[in-house]
Amino acid sequence: MADPRDRAHTVGVRAGLDKRPADVAAMFDRVARRYDVTNTVLSAGLDASWRRATRDALAPRPGQTVLDVAAGTAVSTVELAAGGVHAIACDFSQGMLRAGAARAVPKVAGDAMALPLADRSVDGVVISFGLRNVADPDAALREFHRVTRPGGTLVVCEFSSPTWAPFRTLYTEYLMQALPRIARAVSSNPEAYVYLAESIRAWPDQAALAGRIAGAGWGDVAWRDLTGGIVALHRARRS
Ligand SMILES: C[S@@+](CC[C@H](N)C(=O)[O-])C[C@H]1O[C@@H](n2cnc3c(N)ncnc32)[C@H](O)[C@@H]1O
């Protein structure tokens, strides 16, 4: 008898660039089963170093509480949880949270734009490869500010814009041509990786995102490029 999960190889589910929450959650539900391995293949193993850099940017201290928004399978949360940090995974895709069930961190279902947390209840918020998928990123950034204690930190790890023009051209070619082809061989929902490429191209560059973070009330906004700007880490403080 056919494994019903294999239907996902032939029936793709993808969100549009309007990022309607129900479509985004459904798309990630269908990506979930092979999400971690697809990430590692498509990033040529760089994802692990991007996660370590995200933790270094947050620099959480033992005993602090950190919220990992859009945590998916909690692969980003376990990196934050080392050394006595209380890291909580939050995502609105039940499929992604279930796929990460074996990861021993607390998990909560919730929307980045209406977090199920009290005001000023966490020391830091991280969102890795998530903000680009949120229907209203500015509302989410304001919500992260609401739940963070004064003095707390926000780290946004997101695909960005390579700074060297020839590299940017090559990378765009990879995104639009090679990446969807590789995803067809590896992912449980290859259509989602067409969305991935398009959503990266439509996303604000480093300076524009910094402006959006500041516009949501965050101070001391700064960023650092990783892998030539394929990824940018933005950090900000709550006053
Ligand atoms: C590309 S995955 C990132 C997962 C993980 N943070 C990582 O670094 O691999 C994006 C995640 O964002 C979640 N997401 C998108 N919009 C969301 C929202 N409004 N609220 C909560 N989660 C959201 C999706 O369900 C998905 O699990």
C-alpha cells in the first residue's frame, strides 16, 4: 500500500507572496517531514554555522528565558538551549512542531503576530528564517518588543542580499534555477522551495530591514553579514 506521506512528493503546497497565515502554515506542515535534511542540503551544510552565529549574537546567560519564534522543528531552539538557557520554541505549524517532537525543549503553538506570552516576560527573542514568512513582519516586530523585558535582545537571522554584485548575480541564479531542482529531489514539498526563492528575492536588504526593526520600537539596531550577505544577523535592544 502506498505511503500517504509520499503524496507530498507529487502534490505541492505553497504560499503566495501575500503570505496568508493559513497557506504558510499548510505549506510548512507539508515541508516538515524532511525540513531539517533539506535545509542542510540546500545550504551545503552552512545552516549549522548560521545557527551558532545566531546564538553568539544573542549571547544568552544561564537562567535566562529566550523565545524562539517561528522555531519550526525546534532545530534553531536546541542551539539556544545549551548552557542552562530556558529556550522555548513557538510556531503556528503543528506539523513542524510535531516533526521536532524528539527535541527536548518546551514547545508552544502560537502566531508571531499575537504571541501567547505576557508583556515583558522574556529576556530575548530570536527568529531564524521566519520573519520573511510572516504576513505582517512589522506587527511581529512590535509583538517581539511587547514580550521582551527592558534591556532584552532581539536577534533576527534571515536570508538577505549578498553585498558583492558578481556574487549576488551568481546567488540569484542558484536561487531561481538550481535550488528548486535540488528541492525536487530532497524535499517532501518541493513547491515550497519555489516560494523560498521568490520570498528571498522580495525581502528587504540589510539596511531596509534595520529600518523596519527600529520602526517597531527597538534601539541599537545593528547587523552582521554571514556568508557574504546570503544571511544577515540583525540585533537590537529593548530600552
Ligand atoms: C523556514 S522555517 C524556520 C524554522 C527554524 N526557525 C529554522 O531556523 O530552521 C519558518 C517557520 O516559520 C513559521 N511561521 C511562519 N509564519 C509564522 C507566524 N506568523 N507565526 C508563527 N510561526 C510562523 C513556519 O510555520 C515555519 O515553521
